[in-house]
Amino acid sequence: MSKLTNCKACGKEMTKRSICPNCGKDQRIFFVRHKILTVLAVLIIALIGFVTNAYVAGQATVLVLIIMCIIGSVVDKVQSKKVAR
């Protein structure tokens, strides 16, 4: 199996799953390009699942607060790393 493919923008040969060295077009899939959004989407889906399950048990408020604190700390760490660059 070849590890080379053609760029979707300029047609030059390049490696798969990377950025084209000729035109700079990012060839990676959305989830690889946007890791933070992917993690947040997974956490939100998990939050909805936990809340609907915990709502039946009557423990939704505590669970929502815990998950929101975790999400907040992750976002804070990511933002502080971006500022440090």
C-alpha cells in the first residue's frame, strides 16, 4: 500500500494525512485537525448521557457540577498553554 497520495487542492504528490508541502492545504480529517473540539464534543455527549441516567436516580445536580468542573479545568489548561506560546 502506497503512503503517497495527491493533494486535493493542487494535485501534487504528498504523504497521506499531512499538510501539503507545495500549497499548505491541510489534508487531515476534521477530528485530527481539531482535537480540542473533538474532546469537548465527546465530553458533552458523555455529559448528556450521564445526566439523563442520573436524572432518573435523582443525582443529576452533583454529577453535572463535577463534570462541568472537569471541563472547565481542561479548557483552562489548554488556554494557558496557548498564552504561553
